[in-house]
Amino acid sequence: MPDAEQLLADALAATRGTDVRAAERALDRLVVGDGPAVDAALLARLVRGVGRLWPRGWQPADLDRIATRRLEPRGGRLLRDVLAAQRREQPGPVPQWFDDQLAELDARWDGDAGWLDRRAGGDRITALRDAVDALALVEGLPPIAVLRPPPGGPAAAPRTTAPGTGSRMLDRVRALLAKAESTTFPAEAEALTGKAQELMARHSIDAALLDATAERPDRPGGIRLGTDAPYAAAKALLIQEVAAANRCESVWSDDLGFATVLGFPTDLAAVELLHTSLLVQATAAMLRGRGERRAGSGRRTKGYDESFLNAFALRIGERLRAVTAAADRAAAEERTGDALLPVLAARSEAVQERVDQLFPGVTRHRLQVRDAEGWTSGTSAADRASLDVGAPARRSVRRGR
């Protein structure tokens, strides 16, 4: 009988193919192989594969996100635990952000011996299938943009400090957004969201002016935000609009299910908070729109929902940009405008340079409006506060390679 390494290689090759029966036969041979040897070979190859992802731009949160999309829940849990096994063997310095992500994922390892059987729940065949599927995913992922110095790299990382998660300003913003999500009055939700954007815009200006005089100024960093189905393009558009209102740039990787947002740390924190809240608000508004849709207008269609969310994203983006522009004008009047404007311009140029460096193959994806009623309803849902900042602009979603 072939050794464990060969059995695993055969099962992996069959899994990547299109012959379902061949994959099942290869899995059967793996099941009847030497159990401890097969488990050891699986673990070693998984740990090796995961370790190779970090210099290729992947982070634990990214890997967990795509595993959730492409694997069964058991496979995703298994892969999270393998992250902890790989961390134990990770050579070189490990940055704090990396360990923080592992902690958030609840990744843990309780020893190599019998590791797969402990996760099998009495069903070794399913556990082996999950492990092989996880390995196929890990070894098939492409390189992505490196947003942070990976584990094992130089200990000295560029300064990209983010505001403290417990800062008083962010606590106020979270409280405003929580009220916006919970209210049943659309105008109140819009007013609360606008106030949150105003606070973050002022904080961004203060951070920019302070950073301009720092000995080691910040550099643009990045975060990734998921864009899961359904309506992934509409979710990517919402991220792009929120990013633009907060001096950031967004590039959507639709095949991998996330958007990369590039900007300075204070602005990235604003984008993450606002996007999460607005996605909740947009979904709630869409559901309310379903109930309000006039009788006899026909069955609910995907085109209506998608058009609703696209229109909501565009209108909200305009409103947020108007708030940011007002904050800029107020700050220029309070301070010396000649000092503020060059600082903001320099930061915008630095962000764009980072985009050009990481995403040289960016293309544009034009939106299509498939349902006029959905578009009108989505615009109205985002415009209930009667803030007149102009008509909706025609926009496109930027995609990266």
C-alpha cells in the first residue's frame, strides 16, 4: 500500500479534479491507510501551506473569511485550529496584530496526537474530507496585496498607528451608530449617521495636522472588508462610497469576496465603523421597502433588491461626502486654511500612490440598473432626512487583480 504522503497526494489531486467517483475512491484509500501516519502528513502539509500564505499577503482573518465561504462549517473550524498549530511553529518575530486576530478567531491547538479524531465526532470519513478540502483551499490561494509586515519578517514595521479602540471619540461614534441602527425612524437614523460622520471627519483633520508635525509620520495602511453574496457588487459599492467620504480608496476583489480599503489609520477606523452600521441600515431599509411596495407591482425580484442597495450606497456616499466637505470648510475657517489644505492633499496623494503600487491592474465595473422602482426606493431610503446635496452621480466599482 502507498505511504501516507502518497495517499494524501492522490486524494488531493482527485479533489481538485472533476471526477466525483475518483475523489471518493481516493478518500476511501486514505481512510483505510495508517491513521496516525495519515493524520501527521495532513497536519504537516496544512501547517506548511498556511505558513506560506503570510508572506503572500494573507492574514488569519482573510483566511477564515474565505474558508467560511468555500468550506463546510466543520472545515472552517478545523482550519482555524490549524492556524494555532502553525503559530506554534512560526519562526522569527510575530507582530501583535497577528496574535490578536488568532484570539478573535478563537484558534486553539490541543496537541498533535489524535488531532483529527478529536474533531471527527466519530465520523472519520467526513473529518478526512474536510481536512483534504481545507488543504486544497490553502494550497490554491493566489498572492494578494501585503497590507502589513508578515510574521517572520523584519521586526521593525512602518508606523501605521490606529486610534485606540477605547478612545472617547470612537465610543461616541459607536453609540450614535448603534442608535441609528435601532431606530425605526429613517430621518433619525440619517441624522445620527451624519453626526457620526461629522465627528470622524473632524477627528481625521485633527489627526492629519498632528501627524504632519510628527517625527515619524504615519503611512497609508489597509484593511479588508467582506463582500459576501447576495448582492456582493452592491456591498462593494457601499464600501467604496464610505471610503471615498473618509479620504480612502477601495478596490474590490470579487473572486475572493472582499474589498481592500487603503488609507490612513484614523480614516480606516471610520470606514470600518460606518460601513458595518450602514450595511445594517441598508438591509433594514430594503426590507421595509418590500413591505411598502405597492400592491399589484409584481413579484419581488433580485433586480429590485440590487437596484435598491446600489441607489442607497450612492446617495449615502453623497451625503457623507457633503458632511466631510462641511467639516473641511469649518476647519479651514477655524485654522489657517493655507496650512490645512496642503496637508490633506498630500495625504490623498499618498493613498493614491499606495493604490497604484498594490493594484496596478485595476479595472472598472459599471453598475446596471435593472429595476427603476428599486432604484427610486433605495434613493428615497437614503434621502429621508431631506438633506439636499445634489442628484445621484453615475459611479462604477473599482476591481483589482
